[in-house]
Amino acid sequence: MSSNQQNRFDRKSAHLPLPRFSPTRRRFLKTSAAIASGLALSNCARNLSNANTGSSPTGSPTDSATSASGKLYIYTWANYTDDELIKGFQEKTGIQVVADPFASNEIMMAKMQAGGGSAYSIIYPSDYTVIEMRESGMLTPLDHSRLQGLDTLKPKWQNPVYDRGNAHSIPAVWGTTGLIYDPQKVGKEIDGWSYIWDNRKSLTRQVTLIEDVREVMGATLRTLGYSYNTTNPDQIKKAYSKLVQIKPTIASFLTTGWEDQLASGDITISMVYSQDAIALIKEKPNLKYIVPKTGSSVWTDTMVIPKSAPNPDAAYAWMNYLLQPDVAAGLVERLGTATANQAAFDLLSPETQKDDRLFPTEAMLSKCEGVAPVPARITEVYDQYWTRLTSS
Amino acid sequence: MSTSTPSSPTLAEPLPTAPRGWHKLTRLIEPIVLLVPSGVWLLLLLVAPTLLILELSFIPGFRLGQPTGGYGIGNYLEIFRPIYFQVIWRSVLFAVGCTVTCMLLGFPVAYWIAVMAPPRWRNLLLVAFVLPLWTSSLLRAYAWITILRPSGSLNSLLSALHLPNQEWLNQTPAVYIGMAYSFLPYMVLILYASLEKLDKRLLEAASDLGATPQQTFWKVTVPQTLPGIAAGGLLVFITSLGEFVVPELLGGASSMTVSRLIYNQFLGATRNWGLGSSFSILMITGVSIAIALLLKYGDRDSALT
């Protein structure tokens, strides 16, 4: 009974054409979407009926999309689009845009693989998910002759490791993973992951970590001097043993939803994506975001066109629109999303260009790694340690 | 049967030639017509998906988009690892704790509404008690976060009263509080339905015969409402065993339950649909047993309210 209410609630939020929510509301919706899709799962029977009949737990607009050709459905992270962007695109092309948010790559993948995402012509997967989607044949190779402005991308993103030559994807937003904290509360500057281990006695339930196996294990591996992408089970085991030491400090594993607790001082430190940290610091300038000195992960969220896309023409139009330097620069200024577009970067104000939370220096980036897929048997090793960590 | 179908005689009497076979036919068709819609519904949306999960649960390590091996019982063997036992044990503990709390808190309320409150207020009181159910359980969980967080309303109140602050959020106490709050109305409703039928003459008779109020309660009231207690207890136990929202939002990093584990296997960080399915089957089996008990021992009339 109550789960029906959840779904109705979620359906409402998923259909909103993304007005600019206040960040609190946005966060609430993000978390609600995650919870509500989880609710659909807690009722196991309903879950597979969803997978089976191809209707999505978040109520995707499948039917209306395939018939309406002047509409573009995009599936993206919650704060990657705003009204201004969508309006500008509609004025230019006459195509109406509906943006549905997802809270994690995993949720997006589950929906796509279960057939619930056939309405979408543009999806925003992260780098390692691009590889996964490409390998399972879900992506259309991009026709570069239909795209203008690829040459204005920063050299690093002309030929990224996750997608050589941008054959299947275009970088949209990039950033790092790091720590956000209140320097006044902590009383000193934090410079790396080791702070949590050094102060684990006094940090009981004062830390939140990202709900992502590879990010959390990777950060720990990094403090031990290993790679984020190690395939050596011994090294993974060592990282697990080290992580167990700080289990009492972990209040919760949260990718979103930590913001209010951190802002109110209920928790001291959060491991977060730079994108989310910058959004919160805009409201709470007393907080500070750092990229740990031992190195961290650097990620890229991209735009792809799935094979099932009902409206690839509109998808190319969207990509071209976002490749325009002025549009991309406007997004950086409004939403605080770091662009991979050199021409757009050049348009930014000097303060924004020098903001090393948005655009980390080369010295910082040289210590960072991208999370890459590992073989299935190693994924299992990671998963087993993660389950042990989260279940104890 | 012929006497109990008042509509058919009018049809049958003017047509004395209509053979008894006609009767037989309607008797055959009637239940089919009545049962088919819900039958199809259940078959499509309950039986078929459950069978699918059953199939997935026998494919060890099934992950979407990856090649699968053959059938096997690997997923079920996995369940027997100590770490998962701990999770199952914790889920059961939460459910039992929630049931007991609801019983202790709900019985006096239901007793008061059903026996002691003025009759004309009863419906109003019941509605007032059930009113929270009209809001989303997600919102109610968020409300508890606001109350229980270290800088929340509870601690402001405790500070004002010069009492020590409590850090319950992201721990077990928050889960118990949130779950008991969620399921208390159900318990009260069922107990009320049972207590309402209580024969008050027996209470008077008991006190006439010299029983103390305690004796009356334990020897007259409780035995009469036992089916209601069983129904309420089992219903709350079943729903809280599968509860996802409260442990997920209030429980933090140290209260993994079976539902959260299943969620993680399907949509969360570790995506092993096979293992998730075997846990789902385990859960479905456990809940089915509880429902069988409910049907056998529960007060079915009050459980239906």
C-alpha cells in the first residue's frame, strides 16, 4: 500500500521537466528516486514483472516518446541540466526536451538492460559505464561528420582511455572524488584520506563514504600505494582490512543525501564527487573540498546515444548544442559542472578558471586515476569484500 | 445449493423444460467468470515474476549483461556464509523487536479506544490514529531523520531539559523507532477490531466473582482477544521483515537487513542478481510461512479490517 504511494510520488518527480529546484529539494528528489526504485525492488515480485514486461519502476514515458518525434528524452544525473539550457535548445531546434534523473550508473544500467529505457535518445553514463555499455552492444557508434566542435575539446578528452577517439561518447562533465569538511569544526586543514584513519577514535559515526565499491576500495588502495584498478586479490584484501578499521566512523554510505547532515554539523567529513561538493559550497561557503594528496579518482560523465534511441537526430542536435562553447561555458557558470571543452574554458571568468576544485591543477591530476572496469572474477572479489564491509 | 441461489429459480421455474444441465453449466461458469480477472492478474503480476526469480536464483552469480553459466545451487550455498547469517538474524531481530514494541504500545491504546472511550468518539479516535498512514512512509522516515539527527529536535529538547544528548540516528535504535512508528497504526486497528467484540458482561462477571483487575485482564480479556493479538503480531512481523525504507534511511552503515541486501544486489553497488534472487526466495518462503501461521491462528475477521 505504502509502496504504491512511493511509486506515485517518484513518478511525479521523474516526469518533471527539471525546473530549477532548490538544491535541498533536488537532493530530496534524487534520494527519493533511489529509494522508490528500491521500494519497487523490496517487493521482489513486482521487480521482475517490471523487468519482464519492460515497464520501468520509475515510470518512463516509453509510449509517448516513441510516437512523438519532436521530443527528446534524456536520462541524466540530477543537476546536469537546467531550465535555461532546455529552453535555449528548444528555441534553437524546436525540439522539446524531457530530462529524467538517475542517481547512479547501476540504476541506469539496470533500467536499460531490463528494457525500461527505450524512450531515451541521450544518456549520461560515467566513463567506466561507457565501456560496459559498449561491450554489451548498447551504444550507437557516433557519426563524427554530424558533430561540430569535437576539435575544441581539451586534448586529454580528444582520445580518452575509456573510449578511444570518442567513438561512442562525448565528454560532458568531469571531476574528481575527494573530501568535503568544515575547517572550523575540524580545527585544521585536512590533506588526505589518512585523516580519517589517524582520528578514527574521535570520529565515531562522523564520516559518510560514497556508496560505490570501486571508489571506496580504490581510495583505500591508493593510501596503501596501490592502483585504483588493481586486479591483485592480495592488495584488495589488504585494502579491506584497512577499511574495516574505520568502520565505526562510517555513519552511512551515501552518494547523495549527505549534504544536509554535513551542513548542519551532524557529520564531520564526507567523501564526495567534486561536482556535488561545489554545488553545496555555493550555498555554504564555510565548507571546503579537497582532492587528497595521495591521489584520488578522476571521472568523466559522458553523453551517448543508445542503440534503442527513438530519436537519434534530436540526440545529435543535443550533442552539437552542448558542444557550443558559449552553451558549455554557461553551464559551468550556472551549475558548476566542469567542462572538457577548451573553447568553453577560455570563455570562463579568470576566477572560475583558477578554481582548483572545478579544474584541478595538472600536479593534482597526475596523482589521480580513472576507475576502469576489471575482469568479472575480480569484480566478484571486490563485491564480496564490499558486502562484508557493509553487512557487518 | 438450489435453495441458496435465489436468482436462478425465477429463471428455472418458467422454463421447466430447462434441464438440470443448465444449472450445472451456470454453476460451472459462474466461478470462472468471477475468478478469471483476479486470477489473470495474480498469474501475470505475482506468480510469473516469482517463478522468474526462482529461475534466476538457480543461476549462480547471474549478472545482467554478462554471460551466465548453467543452473546450480551456488546462490543458496552462498546464503549460508556467516556474514549473511548475521544479516538474516538482524532482520529477524528488527522484526521481532518492532512487533513486541507495537504490541506493548498498541494494546493499551486499542483497549482504551474500544472499551473505555465514549462510543461516539471511537471512530474519530481511530481515524486520528490512522491519519499518519495517509502520508508517504518515505516522508515519515525523513521526518524521523529531522527529529533524531544529532542537531535535531529530540536533542534540542533533551538539552533544554538538561538531559544527556542521544545519538540514535544511523544506528539500531533509530531503526526500531522508525519501524515501530510505521506499523503501530496497523497493530492498533487489528487489536481494536478484536477488542471491540469483547463481551463486557464477562468483565463484570469476573469482578463480581472477586477477580482483581489484573486477573480479569489476563484470564478474561487476553484469552478472548488472543486471535487478534496473533493476527496483529504476525501482520506487523511480516511487514517489518520486508521493510526497506526505514533501515535504509535511518539505519546508516551498520544495519544491513535482507531487504537492503536484496536492493544492493539488484540496483546497488554489488549487482549479483542471482544472489539477490536467492535471498528474495528465502524472504518469500519465510513470509509465506508467517502468512500460513496467520491464517491458521490469526483472527481472520479482524485481520481483514
